[in-house]
Amino acid sequence: MAVSWLRRLAARAPVPVFPALGVHGDAMLRELALDPGVELVGSPRHASVLLVAGGVPPDQHAALRRVHDQVPRPFATLWWRSEPLDGLENATRIDAPSALSDALIAAHRDVMLGRRGSSPRLLPDEPPNPWEGLGDDGHGGEGMMGGVPYGRPMAMNMHDDLRDGLTLDSLTFRLGPFFPALPPGMQAEVTLQGDLVQTWAVQHAPYPLGLDAVFFDARQQPVSIAELELARARYHLYRLFHGLWLAGLESVGLHVLRLARSLTPDSRVDGLRRRLARCGFFDLTMTASAALDDEQARQIGGPAARAAGLADDLRSEDANYRRLGFTPVCQQEGNTRARWWQALAEIDQSLALARQAAARDVQTSEVGSVETPRGPWREGQRPQDASHLLDELLPGLEWGEALAAIASLDLAAVSEWPLDASVAEPRTTPPEEYRA
Amino acid sequence: MELLTLFIIMLVILCAGLAVQWPTVRRQSLPTYPQRAPFLGGGLPDTHAWNRYHVRYYPMTLLLIAFEMEMMFMYPWAVVFVEKGMMAMMEMGMFLAILSVGIVYAWREGVFRWQ
Amino acid sequence: MTLMMLLLLAAALIGIGLYGALSQQSFVMLMMGLELILNGVMLAAVAFWALSGAGAPPGQLLTIVVMAVMAIEMAMGFALVVAVYRGKQADMTEALSELKH
Amino acid sequence: MIWEQLVLPTLTVLLALGIGAYAVAVLDRLIAGALGLSRAGSAWLAPLARGAWLLTQSANVTEAPDWQAWRLAPLLYLMLAAVGLALVPWSASLVATDLATSVVLWGSVEALATVVIFLHGWSANAPLALIGAYRYVALGLSYILISMFVLIGVALPAESLQFTQVVASQAELWNVIRQPLGLPLFLIVGLGVSFWGPLNLADSTDLAGGTASEVSGPPRLAWNLARAAMLVAFSGVAATVFLGGWLGPWLPGPLWLVLKMFAVLLALLLAGRLLPRLSPERCVTLMWVVLLPLSFVDLVWAGLEALL
Amino acid sequence: MNHGIGVDIAFFLLAVLAIYSGWRVFCTDSMVRASFFLLVSFIAVGAIMLLLTAVYLGVAMFFMMAVEMMVMALFMVMFMMNPAGLNPMKMVHQERVAMAVGAVGFMVLGAMALFAEFPERPLPADLEPVAALGRELLGESMLIFESAGIVLLTTMIGVVVLSSHRGRYGGAETGSVPPGLMPGGEPAGQPAQGEDSEGGHQHHHH
């Protein structure tokens, strides 16, 4: 039969997966990005499997239901370390990281071959506003602008324009928490006029970040600087991956991921930096927008602050770091572009430190406070969420600029719990020869 | 004959494209309302997306209309260029000079930036 | 396809354009009417050129000039609309009719 | 007569379009694989499997789309690609549409492509698709002038706006050497007209797929197909006007053209994978302030070269 | 002029298309559709020109009008309420008069077409329309060519002056606009707006 022939062929395609990231779900995302059998897509319309990775807080279940219902049939859902929503009790839940990729492929195949029905719709089939084809033409509006034609009101002007004197309509919507270009979990109410962000109000902070366990250890006991710095470099490489993916440079992004996975103190990023500079990533893609002032930079802390010229780094207080010749690297401008330069510079510096430290087997001397890649973690004071700063930073930026700015800023709080080591790559401790 | 060929090609492609879309789209019923809502990562819009969209590059478009009109003169000019020799060259010089003045002026006024 | 039929078509386009230009309240729609009139004019010019003018070069030139007029009309028209809108912040129709008085 | 002038050219164009679109998909995958973005399964089967999957997926609908425009836009885009390819001469005699003004007609294909891509994003009635559509218009209205200047440049030595004449004028020296600025500028146009790689402002990742973000199933297949077909059509035109079209020793003309088209496609697909997406504002400024003056230079160069 | 029946059929179809889409321009609710209906009308007329062997003008019509109607659509959407026609609307005045004028115009012109005698002088067989136009432009009608350049330059400048926010006359306003909120940022808009949006922020925060 023709259809079954078509479906058999379709079953062989790489699985288009839309990832809805829950808490600590981004670690799984990076694994899947390198998986040849899986293709991560940016819109649920392009997906055959909805993957919910990580727990989703109850207050975001409604949004998850909406995303779930936006995937066109037929599709399957897969829940990785996450409790399936009510109504999806039969859905597959996977906890072992190694099984995920195969489970995704199997889910796609099963749906295609009809061994498994499409995931059911969770929300009632009702228009967003009570609406029935009212009026002569069945549109349901009143007058020219009134009513709720097709279930929604019309866009009307609410805001004066920020840039020029033309005040036209603005568009208000809530974005996230599963929008792939935003940090996982972040929800914001956005008003656009044209493609310019008019207002941006963060409604739900991004999920706390899972840091590598070594940063937690470093607060209890001296740890190997090489290990600490490698973890830091890896963290920044992950951020760079996201930034590159957003800029449409997927192939370089995967190169970065691979680099992060096989990171040793001998790794170099000079080539990467040259490549990025040459292809115009800094000059043509990233703009000099969303610059932080000193106060904002201080609130965020960490690399973002150093990109704005504040030389604050807890590592300078550590005697052993000083012995390795550590001084904070800084940029001056504090804008999106400078933050990416900073990220590359920090990776470079971390690798250099790791090289030296591994050669001499140096350990941290300070205990209690540690400079995490997200920012300083002083006595009991984890880096706090700073996403509210976006409300001041983003208005006036073009949509792409705004999202690039978000990607370049690391705003989420640091989670109480370290990243589960089994999710992340096998912890790359420095190879034996460096320890000797 | 050329136009007929072109027309037939267009027709065939149109039919082929329809054949790709039509059968499946016809057969299925309308999706549920939640599916039809625009994708915003789980969020919802307040209103329809269609609005009086603030086109941030509108001065550029107006510039283009005037600019493009000059192209109308340039195509016939290109055909007789070699025949007319240096005169056509001068003509072109003048034209490009005029255009350049327009562009430089517009650039100075920030027309190519998002308004 | 005779000259008469071509001219009839041109006349029809001009007639529709006239209706549009006179009946539409908004300035942009009014410009659409004008464009449609010019469309008819261009067709007529080309028809004369091809069937009655023995391919005299000014026939083609006339069409190009009409197109240029169209482009200038559009560019200036929209620029004016923007300027008026910026000044008045009002819906365009009223703003422009105020200009008239 | 009918066979030679009607059936054969039509079949050639349709076959080239179909095979070309498939080749684009395969080639892009191979390039991606070479750049470290490997996917499981054979590269030859993958486009077909993807097509089959899109045919089985149900087509999405938005709340109140502009139905006709939404469903027509991919078809029209595909049609424009076919028109573009119909203009390409495969040999001195084998050409579907050998208009005296085929250069201008290709220019209109580019202009109409802007309309169609805008329509695709606009008619979905969704915020992100809308932004993609308007972004693309900024790009589309900018690159069109560059394309025109570059193409007028190649028309100068040919003393004609006919593609066959343009090819004939390259019998001694290809335009790619005669007008060294031309092909690089024209490739940028190619990236623009198919919104590929660095100029993918319409369907970009930060818009979750832009104009295609709300499209699924068969209409999305048509859209992707059309986009690949447009790349093919563009590569045909680029090979014709800059790489001497069917000209070449030993091999038959059409084969030469195919080889040259492959070369152009390879360059475009590589650029698409290696370059990041430009920010729209930068893109417009770059086009008008840097590339447009460069195309002036190209035109003056071409003019001087043609007179000497 | 001798041509096959195919040309007649094509002409007839294109004529119907041109008139139908021309008419639809004024009775569709969606502004985008209206502009693109006009584009279709232009394309049909351009194709008729192609049939008349006006190779250059016909094709030029396509690309000129594609760009112009694209811009038209942008501005239509920008300045018209309810641009997509989600609610039906009719923004017409003196419709009867307009209709009458349109009909009278059609009839007068149509009568001219029907009853006036035009000489029948078809195109010479060896005419190259494009080259002829080029020679005309560089020969006798040089003045038109050159003045067109000047006029268009004036249009460009006029357009920029009138429409650009940062234009010469907008400059005065810039003085009253507070400097950007952040270094290198865009002006914060008028003072009243600034307060407005701040109020909005506080509201969202707490």
C-alpha cells in the first residue's frame, strides 16, 4: 500500500525532535545535538517527537500543555527525568541518559509505522476567546477594530514608539518558557512595535543553572585548579554553542561542543577565535548593543561584569592563582560583542591556567568562596538571578539583537545542586600524565 | 513559442506543487484551537499578529523606488553601450554619479538604519 | 487581439482606476486607483506603439516616462504620508482631509 | 519542431528542477557532514525520507491565516524558480525561453521572490513569521539593485539582454575573469534570493523558523523544495552569465552547464554553512553602502573592458 | 498583425485577469491582498505587452511593479487600520459618484476605441525593441534621459528629507529628545513616553 510504503520511508528519517527544556535539561540538549540520529528543531511544528527534558515546575505546566498541543499529529512525547503531564500517563519516561537517543528514534519509528498512536490533545478545542462566527461574514468582529474576530482581539496601539515619531500598532505576547532561543524556563511578556522590542518584562526567571560538581567541592576543600578551570572553560564553551546556534552557525557550534567534550589542558581556542572573527561573527552578526552600565554589570557579576571593564574576580584573592600569574581579563564596552570576546578570552585563560596548574598540580588555597563561571560565589551567597535586568536592557533593540543579547548574558541563578555527573559527559579529570 | 513553453512549465510546476499539498491538506480536518495558536514557546499572544506593522526601514524602500526607476533606463542603455562607445560611458558616469550622490546623502541621513 | 480590444481593456482599467481614486477614503488606496489608471495608460501607449505607431521609439519612451511618473508619485506620496502621520499622529484620512481645508 | 522547441526544453527544465532540488539536499548534507554535522543514515536516502515524513505529517493551520496566500506562496516560489531555470540555455539551441530580455526577466524573478516570501510570512498571521517576512523584505529590496548592476555589467559585452547572447559573448573569456567582481557579488544575490545561510533572515533560528515556523507537513515540503529549486535556478543563471554556460571543450554543452552549476551550488552551500547570519540592520547597510558601490565599480570595469 | 489563435486566447485570458484583479483591488478587505491584486493586474498587462512584442517593457513591468507593489504593501499595512481585513470594512465615500465617473470614463474611452479610426501600422519585422529604445535614449531623447536622472535624484532627496526621522527637519526634534538610556543606545523617546514606559516596568515588577 502506498501509504505504508511512505511511512516506512519516513521512519528512516533522522528524528526531528523539539526539546522542551526543564530544570537541568540543557545538559541533555547538548548530548542530543551531537547525536547523528536526532535532529533538534526550533519549532514544534517541525517536530515528530516532543522531548521534555528535566522537571518542569507546576506553574509552567499550562505552557507545556500548550506546546504539547502545538505539535502537529502524528507525534510522540518522551519524558526525560520528568513526570508526564496528567492525561499522558502512558507516555514514555526515560531516566538513563544512554537510552534517550535510541528511545527517540524508536518513538519516531513507532509513530510512523502506526505501532503507537499519536499523543492525544490535552487542551479543549476552544478558541482563545469565546467566539462563534458572528456577523455577516462569520468573522465575529464588531465594527472595524472591535470584537474578537476568529477568537482574538485585533492589535491596537497601546504604546508610543521608542525610536521615531510614528506610533503604529504594538504586539504584546508572552514568550517562553520553552522558546528555544531563550534560557530554559524564562518567561517574558514582550511588546513589539515592528521588530523593535518596546517593553520586556520577565515574568518567570530562568531555571537555576546546574554547575559542575567541582565548583561545589571547591567550597568545601581545596580542589585541583586544572579541574576547576577545565570545568569553567567547558561551561563557557556551552554558552558559546548556544550563541553560535542562534547565529545560524550550527557547524561551528557542534565543533565547540566536541571541543568541550574532549577538553584537555592542551586544547586551544585560537583557531576558533580566528575562525569566528573571520566569518564576521563579531562584526556582522553581533552588534554593539545591550551595553551594561557599572551598576548593572555589578548586579550580574562574573564574565558579564568583566566584559564591561570591572576587574572583579574571586580568583585574584586566591594565593595559588596569583602564583600562577592570574589577573582578570577584561573588555571595556560591555555590550553583546564584548561579552563574546570575553567568553573566548576566559576560555583561553582558563585553558592556560589549567595547563600551568596541571603541570605543577596546584590546588586552590581559598575555601568557602569560589569564582564560578556564572559569577562570584561568596560565603553562602550564590550568584543570584539577574534576569530582571533584561527589562531595562532590551527595550529599543531589534528582535534579533535582543535575543543575541540574552544569549550573550548569563543571568540565571546558580542551582543548589550540582549538575548530575551522569548527564554531563564523563567528568574529564586531567589525564594521568599531568598529575604526576 | 518561448512564451508558450514558459507557460507550460509554470503550469506543470503549479500542478505538481498542488499535487504535493492538496491531497493531504484536503483530507484532514481543521486542527484544534490550541494547536492553531501561534508558537511562542508556550506563551500566548494578546492579539492577532496582523497589525499596523512598523516597518523600520521605510525610508530605504522609498529610496529604492526612485533608484529602481533609473534602472529602467539602464537596461536599454546597456544594449547599445558598445555601439555608442565613449558617449554611453560618459552617460553612465553621470548616472552613477547621480545615484551615488543620492546614496551618500541618504546614508548620511541614516536612512539605512532601523528608524 | 486588435487595437480596439486592447484599447477597450485599457479603458476598462482606467474606468476601474477612476472609481477607485474617487471613492477610496484613504490616501494609500487612492494611490492604488491612480496606479491602475496609469496601468491602463501604459497599456494603451504600448498598444499604439505596436499596432499603430509602426514601432516609433517615442512610443516606448512614453511608457517609461509614465512608469517614472508612477514611481515618483508613489515615492513622494508615501513620504508625504509618513510626514503627515508623524506630525498629526492621526488616522491618515482625517489628517489629509484637514490638509485640504 | 514541437518536440525540439516545446517538449524537450520543458522536460529538461522540469527534470533539472527535480533532480537539482534533490541534489541540493544531498549536497548540503554531505557538506554538513564534512563540517562535523553528521547525521545517521545514508545521505542519498535522507532527503527522500524527510520528504516522506513531511507528507505524513499533518499540515498545521493558524488561527486566521490568509488561506489562499498561505497555501499559494510555496507554489509561487517554486514557480518562480522554474521560470528562472527556464531562462537558462543548456546549449546554443536547447533553451526553454530564449527571450530577448531574459536578463530582465531574471531580475523580475528576484523581485517577485521577495513578494512571495513576504506573503508566506505575512499570511500565517503569527508574530514570528511576520517578523521574518518583514526582515526578508529589507534584504530583498536591498540585494535587487546589486543584482541588476551586476547583470547589466554582463550585458555590456554581449550587447544584448539575452542569456544566449551573454554566453556567446564569453566564447573567448568567461565573465568571471573578465569582470572579477561580478561573480562574488552575484553569489551574494543567490544567497539572498534563496535566503540561505548568512542571509537567512526570513527563516532564521531566532524566529524559531521565521516564515516557516507555523508551517508543517506537505506545505512545508513544498516550501523547502521551492527553496532548493531556487538555489538550482540561481546556480543555473550564475553559471550562464559568469562561467560561460554551455561553453567548454570535449564535453557536450549541457553537461558543462551542469558541472558549472554544481560548482556554484557548492560555493553557495559552503557559504551557507560557514558564515553566520547577518543582523538585518547590518545587512541593509552593508548592501547599500558597501556592496552597491562595489557593483558600480564592477559596472564601470565591465564598461571599460567592453570598450577596450 | 498576423498571429495565431493562441495569442488571442492568451490575450483574452490575461485581459480578464487584469480587469478582475484590478476590480478586486477595491473590494478586498486585506490591504496586502489589495496591493498584490494590483500587482497581478500589472503582471497581466505586462504579459499582454509581451504578446505585443514589447519585450522590454513587458518584462520591465514585472520587476518595476513587483518592487513598487511590495513597497505599496508595506505602507498600506503600516498606515491602515485593520490592515489584514480581519473585520470587514468599507472605507469609501461618494461611491455612487465614483462609480458613475468610472463608468462614464470607461464609456468615453471605449467609444473612442470603438469609433475612432487609427492607422494600422504594425511593427516592422526586424525591429529590436530594446536596442531601438536604447538608441532613442542615447540619441534624440537624451534630454529626457538626463532630466529623468535629475528628477529622480530630487525625488530621492525629497523622500529622505520628508520621511526620515533623522532627516534635516527631524534634526530639530532630536535636540529635545533625551540622550540614550544606555551608552550607544537609541534615544529614549519623548519625555512623556519615558515616564510611561517606566510606569509600565514598575507595574510588571511588583
